[in-house]
Amino acid sequence: MADSPISHHSGGGDKQSQDDAASSEERAQMEQAYQQMQRKLRITKLDEEIKHKIMVLSGKGGVGKSTVATGLALSLARRGMKVGLMDIDITGPNVPKMLGLDDAELNVEDGQIFPAIGPHGVRVISMAFLIEDPDKPVIWRGPIKLGAIQQFIGDVAWGELDALIVDFPPGTSDEPLTVSQNLPGIDGVVIVTTPQEVALLDSRKSINFAKTLSVPVLGVVENMSGYTIRGTAEPNSQVSVMGPNGTPIEANTGEDGNWSLTLDIFKSGGGALAAAELQVPFLGALPFDPGIVRGGDDGVHRIVAEPDGDTAVAFDAIVDNVLSTLEDSTGPPVRIT
């Protein structure tokens, strides 16, 4: 009977293959360790290169957090500041679309990713740039998201910035926790809410989340605060308009016959009350502006489309308060008690 072909193999080839595989694995581990070391060095350097780092959070979705984050970045950039915008929402990144950067392509040199450049020179990085099919959901477990966020922080060539705005998905889960642990020198968080009570309940959770992490709270922004309508009538007369709850609202016209009224579609003043209750600054209110929705769909932010409009003016006032809070926090940081 013929000998088994296995019995006559010396095993030398198998051993050589195993050694080659081991060497390849060791090289891969060494390369990974080197990349991690380089990333840590770059992250450490961020504290020197980026003057202010601001996280934008909301306890629930649908309050316009990405709109506020984008508006803050644009308002700061309009003042001549160098601004970066990091869209850390991995499963639903919307910032590039809001800025008309849907088709932007990122350049990679020497292992670093260079941000896309948006309106007013805002440097933008987003998961949207890395997704081949925008209609396909990103289904990642925690450790994979953690690695992606660390790369967003350490592998992006931001350069010197006056401010970096970080936009998050709703809630207080992996993303803000990971950034707060990996991004050095965070100045604080801006909490976005709308006037209705259910949104305010969730914004309180975000504030308490910041308290747990000992991250300063720069303040609360109330979005969709009121919708202003305007018209003309007889000069020095009175106009009556039916409000959202069926109650007539009256306005007086001026010498030119113009009148305006602000309708509180989602109540009003809730953001200021929540801020007072939790002893954090109230940064200001943004109007309910249908143009923001259209601008987000068209890729032209309201600030870019109407730089002197009501929304742009409201954002400028909020940025004034943010900068004032940052200047005042040169001593002990603003923290909730």
C-alpha cells in the first residue's frame, strides 16, 4: 500500500510559514503602536494649537443642535477667526450638507487628514466624507466608534485655530464621553434646547452629564424660540392677529404703517428658566426661521444667505455671550453647583 503523503513531509515548510506569519503580525503590531504614539503626540499638541474647544450637546434630537453648531462656527469665522467644525455624529452626519460640502473630498498626506473648507474658511471634518453610500446606515459597536472618534481628534490636520466646535449626536452616550476624555483643554459645552418642557427635561440631563464629567457649562441656547410675522396697515392703527392658541394678539402700527408680532409656537422663555434653575448662563434665543430649514436642504446656511437677517443677528448675540463667558473663565471655570 502506498505510503500516506502526510507521513513523508518534514514540516519545515509549515514552520517557515508560521515564522513568516509571526513576523508579519509583529510588524503590524509595531506599526499600530507607532501610529497610536504619533496620534497621542498630535492630540497633546492640539491643546497648544487650538485656543478654544467647545462641545455642542442636546439631550434629545430635533432641537436644531447641528444648525446651532454650524451657526456658531460661521458666526465666529465671520469675525475673522480661524474656526474648525468637527461633526462627530457618526450615524447621522448632517453638517456637510448644511454647508454645501456634500461632494467634498478629503486629502490625506503623511497619515493626516486635511479638513474640507466651507464658507468663511471654516475647516470641516465629518463622517459623511468617509461614507460611500449616504443612504446606507452606519452600524458600529462602541469600540469601533471609539476608534473612529480618536482618529477624528488625533489624525486631522487642523492647524492653528481660534476655536474648534464639536457637534454631537443627541444624548449623553459614547461620543461626548470619548471626546471629553481624549480632547485636551475643553473650554466647555453649549446646551441646545427648544422651549417645550420635554426638550427642557432632556437639556437638564445634558447639563448634569457635563457636571458629572467636570466639564464647564458655557450656557444654554433656546432654539425655535418664536416666529415673527410682519405686515403693513393704516399708519398709527391697531392690528389683531389670531395667535397659535386661538387668542387674539394685537400690534400697533407706526408712522409708516409697518407692524410685527412674534408668535410663541413652542412656548417661550423655557431655556432661560432652565438656565436660571440650574445656575448656568443663558446665551440667548434663536428665532423659529423656516429659512434655516430651506438653507439646510440647499446647502446655504441662513447666516451665509442673509448675513444681516434676524437669525444672523441672533447668532452674533449668542457668540458675544459665549466669548464673554470664555473671557470671564480665565480664573475658575464656569461650573454648575
